[in-house]
Amino acid sequence: MWLVPVVIFSGHLTASELFSSMAEVRGLLETEQMIVNVIDGYVAKERSRLELLERIVREHKRQRQESHDYNLMISNPVQAFLLICRLMNTERLMHGNVAEDFLENITLAKERSSVKFPTEHDLEGAAVALLCLQDTCQLNTREMAEGLIPNAPLEQNMTGIYALVTVSYGKQPTPFIFREQGLLPRPDVDTRSAGSLRTEILPSTNISDVLEILAHSQYYQGNVKHALRTNRLLLLQPNHTVAADNIKLYENILGKTEQISKNSALPPLSNTRDRNTPEMDKYEFLCRSESPMVDIFEFCSSTVAFRFRTQQLPKTCTVTWCDRPYLKFAPFKVEVLAQVPKIVLFRQVVSNDEIAILTDLAKPLLQRALVINRESGKLETTDFRVAKT
């Protein structure tokens, strides 16, 4: 926020001491000119800020008009991530260049819980959740970058997913987003990908940062040759000192005899998973619905130990009134999902409007869900948001 300086003369000064010569008066004229220049600069900055805010408002309105169903839009995890990222960037702009009264109105609204903005923790959690989803469901990286996720609706074309790279960097030891170079541009589409970032009103990230992070990730995973191949960062920024130093490091590690040319084939990527356990494999197998019968999990502790299996059968539907006279006029619609164990789904029990009312009433009571740490046995919150209870 620009501040207009106010010149305050302190101390006991008489008129003769202050205006004893024309030189001192001339100094006041210079002060006045400085204040005019500062105000002109402030007005110019404020005008530019207002024009940018108008563009952002138009963009938000356009996206809301294109979204026919908001619930379907946020059901897509990529769109939900971009919504968080977009709101955070907008709030950052507002707080950095707003008048005091407008800022006070935003602060009061936030204190009254009528307006809520996501935090950095929310953005990081959404990024880690996307990485886990991609890893678990083995999603194609390029399709995920475009928001093409199985069973998730796509209301708008995706832009700004490059922010996922910079936000998630360092959040997981070997994030799957860096294993395939699909999220990042191929050499033949570098210009188009960089252009998509430049056309964003609030750029989600910088293409050079994405390329630098990719090189770091490949280097730490032991894929030094792949890291060296990402030297096209120097084509975008020839004076990038960090990239130049890193390339020298990669070349020293490989040695002159192993340095690759532009046309040489790259070795397979080394992507060892840290959570490669039988339990995790079964869990992810079930999440992908790739087996009709699978052991879900086995809990073992000092007090409880049990194991169960699910058996998927063709869906069957029935109705029930649960010995309630009223339900004889409007019985529940029941869908049997599994017989062992018995899992049923009640449909059309309450309307969407009733669900919305119950959701609003429950919001003040919701708290972060806890999970059990397998090593310590203690309850703790996860790094990403999975549920609230």
C-alpha cells in the first residue's frame, strides 16, 4: 500500500528561524513538488490496481457463468486446487494495494466469518492431496494437468496447474508429479506453455521456476541425465546463474564420458516409492476398483485384530419401510453395494435443499479429522485435508 508522506516540523521554531531566507522557502517549494510527485505516483499505481481488479472481477464472473453446477466444479480436485490458488492470489493483491477503509471492511468481514480466504496451509494441503490422488490412482500426468480425472466432472479448461509444481516442491520425498515429465512442457510446446502463463491475469508461477524445480527433483532422485536434459531453462533465461551452476554440477557428476548429447536416449527413470508396502498396495488397488475381491486391510494392536473382505456383486435395488408406517407411503430406496460385509446405500432419503441446511448447521461444529499414526499409535492430523467430523 502506498503511503502519502506528511511533513511534520517539530521543535520550537519561530517565524524568523523558519523563513529567514529565500533558500528555506525554496526548500518548502521542493518539498511541495516532492509531495505532488508522490501523490501522482500513488494515483497512477492506484489506477493501475483498479484496472487490474476490474479484469480480475470480469474473470471471476466469466468463470462462474461458465460453471453450470458449482458442486460439480469443486468435485474436480484440480479445479478445487485452482480455485484456492486463484483466491489466494486475489487476496494477496487486495492486501498489497488497498485503501485503509476497504482493508478494514475486509478485516471486519473476516472476523464475522462472512468472508473466508484460504491460507498457505490450505494451498499446500490441496497440492499434497492432488499428488496422493495421482500416485494412488496412477493418473496420467498430462491429463491431470488438464483436469481430466476419472469420475470427476470438468466444467472449465485448466490453466495455472503449473503452480502445483512450485507449491508441492519439497512437500513429499519423491512426488509422482516429477516422475513423469508430462506436467511440464515438451520441447516442441515450450512457447505455448510459457505463453499460457503469460496470459494469466495473476500468473500462478514462472515457467523458469518449474523447469528449475524439475531439474532439482530429477537430480535428488538419482536421474542426473534427466536433470541435465532440462538445461533448456538457459534458453529461456541465458543469465540464470543457478541453472548454469547446476548444469556444471550435473556434468561433473556424470563425467565427460557419460555426458549426453541432444539426440541420445535417456535411461529409464528411477522412481522408488517410499510407501511400497503390501498394505498400501492393497489399499491403492481397492481405490482403483481393479479387483472384484480383495483384502482391504488388517488392523493389529494389543486390543483388537480383525480382517475382512469385500465381495463386489452386481448392483441390486430394493425398497424398505423399516417397520415405520410413514415410510409405507414413501419407502427408502436401498442399493446393495456388497453382501460380505453387508453394505447398502440409501437413496433419496433427504432432498438437496435439506442437505444444504444440515451442512450449514454443521459447519461451526466441524473439526479436522484425525488418523492413527501406524508407528506411534497416536492420533494426529494429516498434512492434507481428507475429512472433517
